[in-house]
Amino acid sequence: MTGKPYDSIKPIIWQDDALQLLDQRLLPAEYTYITLTDVKSVAQAITDMVVRGAPAIGITAAYGIVIAARQRFAENPENWQQAIDTDLQTLAQSRPTAVNLFWAIDLMREVIKGLAVDDPVPALLSLAQQVHEDDIAANVKMGELGAQLIAEKCAVLTHCNAGALATGGYGTALGVIRSAFADNKISRVYADETRPWLQGARLTAWEMVHDDIPVSILVEGAAAHMIKTSQAGDQPIRWIIVGSDRIASNGDVANKIGTYALAVLARYHGIKFMVAAPTTTIDMNIAGGDEIPIEERSTEEVLGCSGHPVAAQGAQARNPAFDVTPAELVDAIVTEKGVVLNPDSEKIKALMSNV
Ligand code: MRU
């Protein structure tokens, strides 16, 4: 790997027995960590988008459970394993779509069940740190595998932020982009601004500038025009590369609202659509995308912009935060365990049998 160290952007840090989260609501204007020492604040930070992105939410929950165990054990060393159940539920209610959250909670719950009555913190902390490290390693692997799919130098388009900030570090979609850029296969990244939270304009663009990768921000509505008109130029957009919050067992992909529209565009214009996500994002318990719970957030986020009201007073709004792209529109799902081309149930089952 060339360029800057891959782990220089750290959204989540465990330090001095506390969880520190880079406050992503303030980026890029301010680079500020907030310190969390109780589980309710951790859940609230996930709901409020201090930390966001499926893998990052899962890792944060794992550390949140360490904090909860410390408190419950101090209060009642005999009964902490029962008492912590409320905390697991609080964390599980923080956001509904990213399955990494539930994956991390289930993993920690299983270990909690098997722990003796000794201080649980060392074992749980070590597991949370392992989850964190494994996620970074998975991203680096996906970066390599995804970059190999890009045959010739081109521009790419990405949506939302599936970067270091959305994960333990390095990123899923942006991991592929980092790796492909290092291999001289990417001339430019187009980043959809991603209303209403502007993860593209604020976070993806910031990560790309940080790594000296040429980036142009687009309003969502510009994607179709840019894809069409770029084909005749010297920087054609050949790939759309995104992350995912949950992939159903048939390969349907939930990701930030607007992703589905991009997949339709990609197919219409004959360009490729890649989803980079760790196997912790694959939900084998659901048959298809219709079963994925789609978070509907406050309408205030749509009726205003960065906290300022902009819409006509009296107008209502809808604010689905995610959509589902059918597997048939996905050219490749890139995981740390391998690449699935033209995904379907059989191929996803084969991939997951190696996990
Ligand atoms: O609402 P957000 O910012 O949590 O949504 C994040 C996304 O949709 C990401 O694309 C997805 O979680 C993949 S992150 C590697």
C-alpha cells in the first residue's frame, strides 16, 4: 500500500478506559472527539449520528457493551449478566437498518453468557478490540479485491460515506477506491453530496482530500448527466462503488437512500455497480431485501438544511434513510472472504459457508 498510513483517520478510539468518538456531525469544520462513559450516551451517539456507517456502529456498540458491563458489575457482581440485558436492548434500539449493530450485540451477548463471575471487562474489551481490528483488516482485504475488478483507469462515483469514518478504519467502498487509486486505476472520484446529512460532501470529500485523491462533489441529481456525458471524455465514469448497511441472503443490498437510483442508472448506461461490505453486513436470516427494516428519520432533516429551515412552511416530508437495490442490478459484492459476481442466494450461501 502506498500513500498515507491507512489508519490515520480514526472515528473510534478506546483510551483511558473510555470510548472516544470523532463527532462526525461537525466534520469537516471541526475535528473533535467526545468521550463517552455510560451506555445510554453511546446509544444516543449512534442515534444522533455522532458515529455512523454500518461497521462503525457495530464497533461502537461493542465498546458500549464493555462500558455497560463495567457499570453493571460494579453495581452488582452477582447479577450483572442479567442486568446488562437492558443495556443490550438500549443499544439495539439506536438504529434499525445496519445489521452490523445486531451482529456485534449478539457476539458480545454470547460471550457474556459464558463468562464466570470475575471482572468481565478484560475479556469483553479484548473482544471489542478484536472486532475493531478485524474490521480494518477486512477493509484492507476488500480494497485489494475490489481494485482488481477495475480493468482500466477511469473515474468512479460513490454515494454517502463508506470510508474510514464509517468503519474501524480505511473504509469499504473508499477502501477499494484508496487501493485502486494507489494502483493508478482511478483518475477522479465523484462524490454524491448525499442529502440530508451530506455524508458525501462533508465526509467522503474530506477523506479524499486528506489522501490527495482528486474528488468532485455532485448534487444527487447530477449523477445521471455526469455518467452519460463523461463516457465520451478522457475521464469516463466506469464504476459506481458503494458500501452497504445490510445485504440479504439473496444479494439484495440496503444502503443510503439514493443508492438504488444509482444502480438503475449504472445498468442503463452500461457501467458497473460494485458493493464493498464485510461479511458482518450479510444477514443470512432474511431471504430478501423486502425484509430489511428501513429507518425513517425525522422530517426536520429534509425540511431544513444543516439545522436551518428551508422548506415552505406547512409542507410535509418523508425521510427514508436507506433503500434496497435488487441483487440483479449488482455486478459485484466484494467482501473480505471473496468477490461474488452477479450475486444470488446460492453464491451468497457458498461465500458464507466459508465464514
Ligand atoms: O446514515 P449513515 O450515514 O449511517 O449511512 C451510512 C451508509 O449508508 C453507508 O454507505 C453504509 O453504512 C456503508 S459504511 C461502510
